[in-house]
Amino acid sequence: CAFVGNSELEAALERITMGLSASPLQDSAKKRLIAYHEIGHALVAAHTPHADPVDKVTLLPRSGGVGGFTRFFPDEEVIDSGLVSKAYLRARLVMALGGRAAEMVVFGPGEITQGASGDLQMVSHLAREMVTRFGFSSLGPVALEGGDQEVFLGRDLMQTRPSYAESTGKAIDACVRQLAIQALNEAIALLEPRREVMDRLVEALIAEETLSSSRFHDLAGLEGPMNRSVLAQRPAAT
């Protein structure tokens, strides 16, 4: 019988989650843009405490319209505990905006693309949950919405639509926007002084099309994810 190893399991997982493999990109300009976008995610994550470590960066497109992607090692402590810290969620916001930040640093604010649309949707959703469900904002330790998106504060139990005051809704929107802007600015601040490293990683990604975790960290001049002191010193999520 055929032996199923890690490579076969990895290929099956990516086929399920990302779609079938598609033909490699031929457009060199598009390929370079996607490379900067993905390296932006990876490099920001590698320099953000509490962020999940980089597992793989690839330019190989998928049938679902994914032109490339960056995969991360999940934080097993967080998964096993079922508890997520504010620091961990903020790190998710920063690394999610690493692609948009790279486009801004390299090509300028006027040349950013819609390639970050999926990232922006994820950031908006996560930031809103931080504000309305987890009490991780200046609005304080209150739960304004539940997992079913119903509102607890100021909501009649018979209603299913949010009924908080308009001023509260505006305050929520302002807090969500503030979290997103802060995360983007943090990602830009991490990438700007590392432009040379980013360029080196992009050239390698274009040439090789896929960078493993060890290859990425070697090129970036960083210790591997299992040896990073920030991971060793990370406390359990509370």
C-alpha cells in the first residue's frame, strides 16, 4: 500500500483549505506585487511578539483565486486553553495588515491594491469583536454583542436587532477604526527600517516560488520559530 507522509498530508490540507493548485503566475509585475504582499505578512509576524510563527510563504496560486499565501504555525497553548489574550488578538491585527503595509512602504499609498480586501474584512471583524464582545477597547469591560451578533447592553430580550443608541454605534465604529489604524501603523513601522531584508526575501520568493519556515528565517537573519526567545518567554494566555 502507498505510504502517506507529511508532504502528502500537507498537500491534502492545502487542497481543502486553499483550493487546487493552479498554473504558476506568468505576469512578472503581478508576481512581484504578490511577493511583497506575502513577505509583508511574514516579516511583520516574525517581528511581532505573540504573533503565530511563519510556517510557509508561497507564490503558487490556488483555484479559489488565491494568488499566494502565508501560512503560520498555530499557537497550541492558545488553542488548547480556549482563552485568547488581548495581546494575541492585537498581533493578529498587525500581521494581517502586513501585506497592505508592505504595499504602502514599497509602492506608496497611491499604488495600494485591492489585494488586501480579504485581510481588511478579517481585521474589521476581529477588531469589532474585540470592541463589542471582549471589552478590549476604551469603551470598557462591557459586552455589547454576543456570538450571534445580538446586543446585550440596552437590548430588549425580544429583539434580535441591535438597539443601542446611535452614539454608542458611532463609538464602536471609532474604536474599530482606531484598532485597525494602529495595527497598520505598527506594521509600517516594522517594515520601513527592514526594507533591505524585505527586498532580499522578495527576490528569493520570486526565484524559488515557495519559502519554507527555515528558509524564510535564514534569509531574514532570524532564529527559527522553535528557538525564538519571545516564544519561549510567552506566558500562558489569560
